[in-house]
Amino acid sequence: MKALLDKMKMIDASQLDYKKLFDFILPFEPRDIAYKEFLPKIVNPKEYSRRILMLNPIELVLIHWPPGVESAIHLHEGFWGYVGVLEGEALNVEYTIENKTLIQNRAVIVKRSGLIPEPDGVIHKITNASLTKPLITLHFYFPAMPNLDGLKLFSTDGTIVELNSKAPSASLFLPKDCYKSYKKSQFSFEDGSKGKTHLISPIIPKPSNKEIKEMIQDYYTEQAHSYDNSDLEDDKRRIYVDAINKIIVKEFLRIKPHKVLDLATGTGRRASKIKEMTGLDYELYGVDLNLEMCEQAKKKGIIAYCSDWLDVSIKDEDMDIITMLYSFGHIPSSSERIQFLEKIHFKLKPGGVFYFDVFNINDPYEWGPRALALFEEYNLDYFGYEKGDVFYKRKEMEKVSFLHYFEEERLVALLESLGFEVESVVHMGYVHKSGEILSGIEGKLLIKAIKK
Ligand SMILES: [Fe+2]
């Protein structure tokens, strides 16, 4: 801790800005900070405890959060900084106020060694996401606030309170003499996820490739019994999938394949349906990580391998067609994507075709632009992210999954560098103009890549 305090003392406050402070904090390594001896004791298990470690030239505060405890929703007005997670799991929830409505927006999980940005003007709250373990955070603020005088807090019932210098914490449950003002019915509250089926659910730092694969497996296991019906639940997705299937069936009828391999085949439902639609009698192979889904694929007559594509050994190396529908984006990193594509290239016969579809990072109707904003605002390149990485969950479910969104030109260039010729990229409407072939930047991308 002493080394960190000494380093912070070196900051020239007259030159400091938001970006420079971030650079100054780096590298943020909890294992190098002996914080335990400075930890403020929990007085009330329903409130966090804070200890100011430094006020000049910046403010450094150590906060100890009991399980499940959260800050009030508060506004950063004229002060800004970062919160480093030393231990535990913080949930940072951000809000905006528009037309007297407080809208709940992003919710980001930040784990040990992650940093939460708190720019000037942000309205947010931090919660200890664990109901069993403590959360310990280190807060870097500028300019320093020797007390909480003037801090504005929001309650979702529409109340705005302003603290005075007596307030010991940013809480809505303090004695009345801790408040400068207490105004009711100031705004209405709206959950920004209303009407949405899936939510972005970022995790900082980015989990390892192995962890991401396990997360994706858990996500699909959670829905293994209902997944075959989820397309039907969502009209837009069904229309999209039907439109892609039609294009693929037309291609199959022209190519007349003998051997087709479907990667991430899941329950095999879609690959079987495509085969049925073609009326062709080809050998259908499948690979899927998820054991339970893979067993269901076998029951549909698919020669299914329950494994990671990179580990699986299929003797035949003369596939006429390989498909990977709706799931190429689940591959956790660019290095694995390259290995995936190299193996696909190897397993195809010369002239064989690889069809796959991906989310387009530039589609304004999709999560790509939001993922890019998050990437910049949360400095995600520092935390292992690649531009286009998105963690998400079904709103009513627990498990989080991962998808990568792609930039068309870069993806085409990658495929060509690996020995494919990209014959076509179809832009297909998904949420917006579902099932329509689009031009410009809209739509998901269906790629047809031929082994040269
Ligand atoms: Fe804050």
C-alpha cells in the first residue's frame, strides 16, 4: 500500500485529467497492494465502511462492503475517478436522466483487478454482487472530497437527496441532519431493459478462453430442454433463421454434397431440418461441446462428436460443405478463431465451402455499437477484450454467454489470408427487417468461403 500511496503522491494535480489518472493507476495489481491492514471494520452489516487513505493530490478511499450491500444511486458532479476491485465482485449499474425519468442502463460485473470508470456526470450505484462474500474496493477520485457535502442521491421512488458534510456514507437511510435537502416526487423510474429478452452483461476482466467455453456450455445447459423452442418464441429470430436456411438449401441443391459437417450443431435440429429440406442423402456429421445436446443430435441420425472442434479428430478430410450457423461468434478469442478456421480449411476438400453467419459490429440495430462504446469507456483493451466482444444473458436466466461481433472487411481479409476465397457476404436482417436481404451496414452477415 505504501508504494501505491507514494506513487499517487507523485501526481501533478495541475496536469491531471481523466485519461491520465487511468494511466497513473496502471498496473492495478491487487496482489501487490497490502490493503488488509488498512481495511475499515464493518460497523453495520447493511452499510459499507470507508477509510480515507489520502486526500492530496488525489483522494484514495478504501471501502469494505458486506455481502449484498450497495451504494445509493449517486451523481458524480465535478469529481471523477476509478474504482479498483481488490477482492470480491462489484456490480456497477449506470443510469441516465431524460425528461424527468431516471432510466437504468448498463450493468457491468467487475471482479478482482478490474477498474470501474466513474467519469464526471455519471449517475450510478455499486453493489456487492455476492450475497456471501465481502467486496473490497479502492477508489481514486479527483478532486478530493474531504466529505460528502453536496453529493446527490437518487431513490427509485423519485426522491433526490443532497448530503451535507455530516453524512458518513452515500446512503438514503441516514439521520435527517445528514441531508441538505430531501425532495420527493422529482422523477419517475424506468428499467431500461423493459421489453428486452437478452441483456448485455459485461464481465471485467475478460474471463479466460477456458472459462468462456464453460460459461457458454452452462448457458446452453440451462436451456437445453427449452432451446429447441426458443426460436419459435422469438418471431424475428425464426424469420431470420428460415431465410438463412432457404439460402443454404438452395446452395446445397446446387453443390449436391456427399459429406456435410455442422459445427456447434447443438441438438442437431437445424442441420437435420436443412437436410430434410434439400431431400438429399448426404452423410451428416456434427460437433458440439455440450454433451446433453450432442446426445440429442445422435438421436437424429447425425454422426456427432461431443467435443471441442479443436480437439476432435474426424478421419474424413474431404467434406464438401462445413456449416457453422449462429455460433462462430461464440469462439472466445481471435487466436482460437484462426485455429478454428485453419482446421475447417484442412477438413474441406479443395473447392469445398464453409458457410457461417456472424453478428455485424456496425449494425446500428444490434449490440455492436454499444459494445464499442463500452470498450472505449471501460478501457476494455486493458482487461483482455477484443473490439466486438460481448457478454450477454437471457433476461430471466442466470447464466452468461459470449459472442464476438465482426467487422466485415477484417473478417473477409482474415479468411483470405487463411486460404479461402470469400465468394459472397449476404447482409440479412435480424432484429430489424427480419429475413430481408439488406445493403450497407445493416444486418447479420452470412459468409460463403471457398477453400482455394
Ligand atoms: Fe461513484
